[in-house]
Amino acid sequence: MTALSSTTGTTTMAGSTRPLDALAEVFLHLGEMANVNTNQIMIVSGRLDPAILEQSVRRATAQIPLLHTRPDGAVLHEHDSADTRWVEHRDYPGTCDFSDPAFRHLLMDFSSARRLNWRARLPLQLLLVTGGNGHNSCVYLSSHHGVADARSDCLLLRAIIDHYAHLCGVPGADIPSRRLPFAPLTEIRPDWYRPLHRARRWLRALGSVTADLLRSDTGLHLDLRGQRWERPSSDPGIGQLDFFQSLLPEDLELRLGRIARDAGVTVNTLLCAALARLMESRAPSRRGRLRITCAVSLRRLIERSYDLSFRNYLVPSNIRLSMGQGTRALVRSVHRAVGNARSEREIGTELARLESLLPLLRLPALRGLSRRLLNRCQGTNACYSNPGRIAEDFSSFGSPEHCTQSYVGFGCLVPPYDFILYTPTVNGRMQLDLVYRRTAFSDIHAEFAAPYLCELRRLLDELESTPELKPL
């Protein structure tokens, strides 16, 4: 892993304005063209109290300066949130259950109808659903992706849980007091914005964008045709999303970790290689290259102190893989490509690609051109993200009375992507989660999850069948 050193520490933004950087501003504009709400969803036993939950959210957000801002142009200003109502409460006649399509659609339709326009409102909302007349409850936390990544949302959700436990008088519950500061990239890495360094980043980005305009890589072949952006001429249901949550079979999880260690690669590498295999099996032709967008987090690549800050640190980075490779060659290619994506040079290039898109996004008249460039330059409908091991304890909502029954977390799904695959480890178990377009899959388990697991098992079988070979 390449470590990036920072030159300043995290700071709060009390009493001052702060500039937006590209990781925030791109999503600010995308939020006017698509749904950029993030998603943290917990189902817990028992009935949660909406009034206490409202107080808990109010106290937790008081510790996060960025959640009390609105952008004006490319600058953030503090905004008075005293009258903000953070929690909306609804009853659901059945039990809250991720296997219930009607329940999932209730959550996703709420997100679609309540898109977080950061310019017009504060970038956070929470839906509480009481299911089965108090049998269980669902907490659905959503933030604007320009504000938060998965780690930020997890930190916030854990703070809300702790405040809820304290307000309910749970024995031993602590009052969270840690502030989660924010700093723009111009302060975290001012060297990236010095004229010569920035010019080099932009030149590399120009070359990268030019190459993408000339390429025609392969994503996951689907029957879905037409525009993914929500336009008058698009399929009316193109913006409707759904999600899938499951645990990776325990035997497969154990094998995955062992074989990754023996091969000298990361678990991420094998999971991404299995996705590439699935994509190749669906490709109309076995020639050319596959393309997968991977979400790379700057958080721990910069300096460990930034692990406890609140903002979006995710950079989209494309990896390209030749089709027709043998198993070990494919795994080696993925390992090399992911390592390159996490390098400082490549991160700087990807950041400059985002920066170069901003002049187009800022002008509404050029939004059509922006959409076409995003489609072409991202060049795939497939995205993979592994948040890694979720450090926060999400085994309950603060007490044994509210034990966790299900948890899922995922980001926003914007065009040109049709799905994002997530493989987090939550409460000690690895999950296989997806967010996807409803129009892209009629049965996500049969059409994606089950075939993906088959490809993963086959990949591991083939790696195990050549034990005499040295680690990759």
C-alpha cells in the first residue's frame, strides 16, 4: 500500500468559510443530475422511539461541522440548523425484512423522492420505519455523497447509536464527545495544488481522458439498453434502485482469506478477479479488455489521523484487464492494477480528471456534454467497492433490547453504472452486497449473486490446484 503523507492536520471549520475540492464539488453537481444519497441501513429488534432518535441525531450532528454547511459557488458557508428536523417516521404493516421487495422499495423510493440537494438543504436525513406493529425497527441513514464516504457514515451512525443508548439510560452507555473535523484537499495536500505539480497532474489527466475517448472496453453485458441518465427520453424507471444483502458463506470466507495469504495477494484482489471472470463469461466476445471502476479511499492512504474525520475521500479509479487470461495471470493483473490505482501518481491523475470536468458541470448548458464524457471516460457499467472491515460495532442499536437483525451500507449509484458490488466485513462476517438498477436485473440473486459465488469458488479451486507455484 502506498502511503501519502499530509502536510497539515485536520481542522474544524467553525466561524469560517472553506473551499470545496473536486471530490465534493463533482458530487454537488451530480446531485442535480442523479441521486447521490448514500445509504446506511440497520434492522433491529423492538421499537425505537422517534423522539429520542431525533435528539440523538441532533446531538451527533453537533459534533460534525461539515453537516452544518451549505455550498455557495465553490465555497462552503456555515448554516443555522436549529430548526432542522432530521428524522422522519413511518409505520410498515409487515416486518422490516431485506428479503421483502416491497420493504426495500419503500426505502429506495424514499431516497429517490427525498434527494439531498446540498445547495437547498442540509446534507443528511434519517428515516425510521417501525415494522410489524413494533416487532422491529429499521434505521435508514442517508447523507449527500459529496459530504460523506462509507467510513464517515459509519462514524456518524455509531455516534447516533451511542447517544440513543445514553438518552435511554442504558447502563454503561458513554456520551460521545469526539468531534469529527473536516479539511479540504487544498489544506491536506497543498503540494498537489502548487502550479508545477498541478500542471503535471492535469497533463496526465488529459492523456488519460484522450485515451478513454478512443477506447471501447467491456463492462457487464446486460439486456438493458438506452440512456442511464434520467432524461425525458429515458426509460421512466431507469433511476429506480434496489439492493441485495447477504453473508458470504462461512466456508468460502475462510478459504478466501487462506488462499489470498498463500498467493501473496489481498482478499480484494481475488474478489475483484472473480467479478472480472463473471463479466468475461457474459461478454459477447472474448477479445479486448474488461473495465471495472474501483473506489479508492484516500483516508488511510494519507495519514492515519484522517481516519477520524468526516468528509468524502473516495476517488473512482478504473482498472483494465485483458480477456482470455489464465487464472494466475488474471489474479496477477488485478493485483498489479489495483496497486497502481492506489499509488500517489494515479490518485493525482484521477483527481485531475475530476477537476477537469468541473468547468463543464458548472454550466447547465454543458450538462449534456458532461454526461457524454462521463459515460465514455468511465467506460463501464461495473463498479466494485470494498469498505474493508467495519470497525464500528453494529451488533445492536445500543442495547440488547435492540439487537441487529440485518445491516447493509452502500453509496450512490450514478450513471453510467448499473451496479456496485460491496464486500464489507461487518460484526466479524464478510457480506456480499449490491446496489443496482431495478431495470437491469429481474432476479439479482439468480442473475448476479449466485453466478458470482460460482466464479469465486472456481477461481479459488484453480488457485489451489497449483500449490507448487510460488506466491503471485
